[in-house]
Amino acid sequence: MEINAMQAVQWIEKANEKFQENREYLTSLDRPIGDGDHGLNMSRGFKEAVKKLKAGNYSTPSDVFKDVAMTLISKVGGASGPLFGTAFLKMSVATAGQQVLNETAFVKGLEAALDGIKQRGKATTGEKTMVDVWQPVVAWLKDNGFATASLLVEAEKAMNTTKDMTATKGRAAYFKEKSAGHIDAGATSSYYLFAALAEVLGGK
Amino acid sequence: MEINAMQAVQWIEKANEKFQENREYLTSLDRPIGDGDHGLNMSRGFKEAVKKLKAGNYSTPSDVFKDVAMTLISKVGGASGPLFGTAFLKMSVATAGQQVLNETAFVKGLEAALDGIKQRGKATTGEKTMVDVWQPVVAWLKDNGFATASLLVEAEKAMNTTKDMTATKGRAAYFKEKSAGHIDAGATSSYYLFAALAEVLGGK
Amino acid sequence: MTYVGVVLISHSSKIAEGVKELIRQVVKDVPLEIAGGTEENEIGTSINKIQAAINKADQGKGVLLFYDLGSAKMNAEMAIEMSGLENVRLIEAPIVEGAYVAAVEAGMGKDLDDVAKRVKESF
Amino acid sequence: MTYVGVVLISHSSKIAEGVKELIRQVVKDVPLEIAGGTEENEIGTSINKIQAAINKADQGKGVLLFYDLGSAKMNAEMAIEMSGLENVRLIEAPIVEGAYVAAVEAGMGKDLDDVAKRVKESF
Ligand SMILES: Nc1ncnc2c1ncn2[C@@H]1O[C@H](COP(=O)(O)OP(=O)(O)O)[C@@H](O)[C@H]1O
Ligand SMILES: Nc1ncnc2c1ncn2[C@@H]1O[C@H](COP(=O)(O)OP(=O)(O)O)[C@@H](O)[C@H]1O
Ligand SMILES: [Mg+2]
Ligand SMILES: [Mg+2]
Ligand SMILES: [Mg+2]
Ligand SMILES: [Mg+2]
């Protein structure tokens, strides 16, 4: 597996398609234990990111990630803005200068992204957030490489673990015990993001 | 000294004149260590009170005080509304049913008013509030009767004691040590209120 | 289903409205009434507005009142006394952050004591 | 004379504006900037607005930032990092009550540490 700037752009485009398609669903996840804007936030952010990428000319994935980061940071408006924004920013820094990322380099980028999310959100696993998808998925990728079908399965499994958790971070934390029984919205968008990656890498 | 309903109305009318005349001055006292609305609050409240009294027909001071109370409570808008409102309400209750108040009865009413202010504001003397005028003046009246010229002197003296105090109640308390050096606005309106009483009782 | 009501008392009607819109994104059913500004909509508070807000917010499960600055507190206390209602309680907690917690808790069907307790625990 | 600046970050532009009008009655000179709502003025926060507010509020004596809910905090932290400025500090204190205290203290000419300390002591 290798990833170049064009594929990085395709990744974001695929992710955008998913966020547009699942806008209502993501919002419906954010409604019972949040403020019901996650679908709107993600679809707005990624739409703007794609628009930005269309206008650009990229020679490294790092440059792609940087523009995605800046767009998400300024356009999303909710918690997922600084979180996904930080993720892409860290990925950009960690992969700077490389025209093509091999598995090791890309995993390094994803690890940096994960660290960025955890730092920004002061969160760890088990808190019913996107970290509960990022952490196991990145660990799995590191151990197993980019086998795209399995990546999808892992990401989905991770997303579903958030259902029974009690939130201790983000708006859902206000609902305490009552937050259990709902899949976390940000974990779900993170799943879509990895699903989009699997599709791009799998050549779909 | 005796006071009937007509004199009670005159008291409020005289007080209103003072609040209209000194509106800017009162506001200027509230500006450096407050929000600069005390003159506006008092002049609005008493103007409405006088309007209300003009429309009414009163056989006891108690009824006059009650309408004044209700008007101040709903029209003033700042801390002085519930404080002066409570004062007149307690005065009304304490003197209920009496067509003419003799010294003892009126002092009882004023004591009730003072207690009401202290309770409402959870304040005592030395906190740089209207209590620092009410408490010594009521005590003085109780001991000395309604000698109107001296009443004026006592009230003014009491008002001036607030200058060096550090506020521990009301908005001025936010300014802590810096609140010293300014006469308290509510203490000054209380002085005008007693000055108006002295004038009515003194036949001016 | 009935809920504990929340009343937002602020010197500024903008603050009261803003807190309401913030909460309404998250909590739809809890009665949430505002008493912002004076009768003339200037900066200050109005007992009449507070009384009206209490009455509208009361579904029989009680009402929790939040205020911003000291003088609003005195007006709120008077309004409570004059309402003659039981179960109307003024709470010492930040108006934005506290009312948000209260509304979420009330939306879970908690009673007045529990809602007030949760708010208190949060600060 | 220069002052410590205050920035009000709220999900709701009404809250930010309301707090500003409440403070402006009392404190005239202290720089007081608001960052309320998203770029589209919906409920949320905007890093760009926060950055602009920080820059406007900074007279060289530092800036204290208040926020309402958690996600505003993350945006505020990013804005501070990106500003590269020293003496820009996010504070954990109620946005309405805390900013009021901060503005009064800043108005007395206190420095950033003292203002922050006074705010912390008040809650
Ligand atoms: N402190 C945090 N750390 C990690 N993830 C968080 C944190 N706070 C929120 N999230 C994630 O963000 C998602 C909510 O995003 P969004 O709805 O866009 O933001 P907001 O809560 O501001 O409306 C949550 O579902 C959760 O996955
Ligand atoms: N807790 C209190 N107890 C007694 N008097 C108080 C209290 N708070 C304020 N005051 C009085 O009220 C006056 C301010 O009234 P006003 O300016 O009308 O109200 P606000 O402070 O709400 O703008 C002060 O000068 C002081 O005398
Ligand atoms: Mg949300
Ligand atoms: Mg949101
Ligand atoms: Mg005032
Ligand atoms: Mg006022």
C-alpha cells in the first residue's frame, strides 16, 4: 500500500460523499445525547474541504491534509471541528515533505492524528467519543497493514463499542448514565472516514 | 408629631421632587463604583409612585405605603426596587388600619422598614449601603422624636459615613478597596427620602 | 409527561434569550422561561416578568430559578415570596452553565431536589 | 492607559452580546471583544472569530478568555496556540459572572495574573 496526493484527495472526496449521504443519520445520533448538529457540522466541513481541494494543486499528501485541517477548523463550528482539524493537522506535520507515503509513514501520520485528538479533547478510550474508533483502528492498522475489507470491519466494530459506554467527554457527558444505549456520533463519522479510506485504497 | 394619609402622600411627592432634581447627581454617584443607573431608577420609580397616588384615594398611611411599595417593586429595575419596595411594604404592614400614626406607631413602621431592607439585602451597617443611613436615622428618631432640623442633620451625617467605607454588598462590592472614597448612591437616596420627610413634617 | 421548569433571570434580555437558544438545541420538552431586562427592556430585572416566567414554567413539579447578578437575586426572591408557590427555588449557580445542566437533568424526568443537587454538584 | 483585555466566547452570539452590554454599563475602558456563534452565525463557535477577538482585545497587557461549553474550549485553545501570543489565557470560570469580575478588575489596572486570580477566588 502507498498513498499519494491524488489518493489523499480522493479519500476526502469519498468521506465527503459519506457525510452528505449520512447527514441526517449523524444528526439523529447527536440528537438524543447532544445538540443534533453533528451531521450538519461534518457535511459542511467536508463540503468546504472538497471545494478547497478542487481549487488546489497538491504534490504531497501532507499539503492535502493541511488544507483539510484548516478548512475543518474554521468551518465546522462544533467540537468535531478542532478534533478532526487537529487530527489532519498532525497528520500533515508527521508526513511533511513526502510525495508518497508507504504504510509505515502513513501509520505514523495516523498515530500523530490520534495523539492530536486525544490531546485536544483531553480524552482517552472508553469515554464514548471518536477516540474509541481512532485508537483501536490505528492500532489494528499498525499491526495488520491496510487490508481494506478487514479495516472496514474493525472500524465498524470499534464504532459499535461506543453504544454501551457512558459518556464522560463532550456534550453527551451531561447525560451521564442516560448516554448509554446510543452510538456516539463522532465515533460514527470516524468510522465513515476510515470506510472512505478503505474504499480508496481498495480501489473502489 | 402625627402623620395621616395626606401627609404620607406629600412625603412621597416631596421625595419625588428630590429624585427628579438630583437624578444626574445620583447617577454620577453610581457610575464610578456601579452601573450608573441609580438616578434613573429612583426618578422613574418615584414618578410612577406619585402618578399612582394621584389616581388613588387614601384613608390610611398604610394604604399609601402599600401602593408606593408595589410601584417601586415593579418599576425600579435595580437593587433599589426590591429594597425600597420592601421598606414601604413592611411599613404598610406595620401600620395597617391606623388612620393617623403617632410617633410611636410611625417609628414602629420605620423600624419594620429597616428590618425589611436588611433582610432583603442580607446587609448590616458598615457595608456601604442604604442601611448605613436607615439604621442610625431610625435609631435616632426613636430616641429623639421627629425634630425635623436635627433629623436632616443626622441623615446627612449618616450618608457621609458611607464615603470611607469599603463596600461588601451590591455592585460596589466588586470594586472592593477601590469603592472607598465615594458616597454610596442608595445611602444618598435614603437621605433624600428622610429629608423629604423632615420637610413635610416641618411644614415646609 | 411533566418536568421541572427552568427560569432564566438576567439583567440583559440577550443573555436570557441566548441561554434559552443554547439549551433548546439540546432539550426540547422542559419548560424554559426567560425574564430578561426591565419592563422597558432596559438592563435590569423586572419582578413582573419573573412572576410571569415562574407561572409559565410551573407544570406542578417545581421551578428552578437562575439569575446573573445580585440585584436580580433580590427581585427573584420577592417574586418567589409573592407567588405563594411551593417548589419554586432560586439556585446559586452560574446562569449559563448551571441552567444547561439543570435543563438536561430536568429533561431526564428528575424531580426538583435531584435537579438542584446535580447542578450544585457540577460547580 | 492600557488594560488587560477580555474575550467572550459563546456558542450563542446573543449570550456574548448580552454579557458585553452588562459589563459595558459598569466598565467603559477595558477592551471587551466577543466571539459568538459560528461563521454563519449559527449556534457554535468559530476559531476565526476567536482569533480576531483576541487580536482586537490585546493592548499588550494580555487577554483573558471566557467560554461557555466544552467545544468552545477546544476552539479557544487552538486559537490561542495559533495566535502565537504570550499572555493569552483561557480561564475556567462562569462566562457571565466571571467575565463581569474580570472586567471590573481589569478596569482597575490590574495585570493578567491578578485579574485571573481574582476571578478564580470569586468562584
Ligand atoms: N473532549 C472530546 N474528546 C474527544 N472527542 C470528543 C470530545 N468532545 C466531543 N467529542 C466528539 O465530538 C462529537 C460531537 O461533535 P459535534 O456534534 O460536531 O460537536 P458539538 O458537541 O460541539 O455539537 C462527539 O460525538 C464525540 O465523538
Ligand atoms: N444587598 C444590599 N443591601 C442593601 N442595600 C443594597 C444592597 N445592594 C445594593 N444596595 C443599595 O442599592 C444601591 C444601588 O441601587 P441601584 O443602582 O438602583 O441598583 P443596581 O445596583 O441594581 O443598579 C446601592 O447604592 C446600595 O445602597
Ligand atoms: Mg453536536
Ligand atoms: Mg454543536
Ligand atoms: Mg445601579
Ligand atoms: Mg442597575
